Amino acid sequence: MIRTLFRGLSQLAITAGAVMLLYVAYEIWITDLFSDQAQDQVSEELREEWSTPAPEPEPDFGEAFAFLHIPRFGADWERAIVEGTDPDELEDGPGHYVGSAMPGELGNFAMAGHRVGRGSPFIALDVLQPGDPVVVETVDTWHVYRVTATRVVDPSESSVVAPTPGGPMNGEATGAVLTMTTCHPKFSTRERLVVHATLEGSVAKADSPDGPAALEEV
């Protein structure tokens, strides 16, 4: 009877392990596939929208409105940024914290993105170094930010997306900054990895159709 019990427990453990492996594979690879397809779609829709004479100025929830370029991640790396940070929005790509500043504005242009799975847009966020360029492309302007700080915080630390990072949520903005947040460490939601950057300058696409020199750095 004991032998039968051990055999049953062993089979149960094997089954549980197989289920866990399937779940991990789904979270890492299958969700990446779905999110990559969604990212391609919202990117294409945004480029098409920009080709019209009068694109909508205010994005709806889940709508792409800008492109994020991080040269440190690769010369051709870009992701469409969607409005909102709910799970549905983050399935499609990096999401803009509703109510935070828009690209190039005074205040904190804040984004969230998955680190592992669902496209993994911020999987390499920890490799960014002070001075690295982060370029945000809008319909008519390139906004160049420079990384100033990277830190790890508790998920409850909402002040990282305040108008002035570290200040009160209803405080006044003291500069034009960009913030990216993601889970930390990889495969965990225990903490948040946060990268801050400061606006270096903006250039009109009419004056630089191929983008600023910062896109060629790193």
C-alpha cells in the first residue's frame, strides 16, 4: 500500500511539474507571440493614422500615439506606446500612465511595460546607463531624453510617476522628464525597476525626417 501511495505521489509530482513547465512556456513564449502580433498591428495603424492630414490629438485607451526608440536595445528597436497601463493595454506594448505628461511636455511622461512575456518590451531595461538616449517619436516631433537614474522600489512607491519623480502626486512639475517602470527581478513582481530620464531637446520632423543623431548612438 505504501509503495502504491509513493507511486501515486510520484506521478502527481510529475504531472504537476509538466503543468508548471507548460504554464511557464505559455507566459514567456506564447504571450510574446500574441503581444508581438498586437504590437505590429498598433504600430501599423499609428503609421497609417499619421499619414492623414489631421490625426486625433488625444489618444483613447489602448490607442497607440507615439513610438519609443531605445538605441541601447538595438538600432532598429522601436515600440508603439499605447494609452493606459491596464493589463489589456500592456498586452499591446508599453503603456502611458493616464494623467501623466505627454511627450516633450513639462512634467513626467511615465510608462509601464512587461519585462518577461507579453512582448517583453522592457526585458533589458536594467542595461540602460546614465546618458543613454531614449527617443520618443510623435506625429511631428522627435523628443530626446537622457537617462539620469535607475532604481529599484516597492510596487507601492507611486511617487516615481509623480510630476516630479519622488514628489507628491499632486505636486508641481519642475522639469520635463520620462519614467519607465517594469517588474523586478525578472520572473517576479516583488519589486519595480524604474528608469528616469531628462528631456535634452526636441526637433521637428520637418527639420530631421530621418530622426535625431541620438538614434545612432550606443
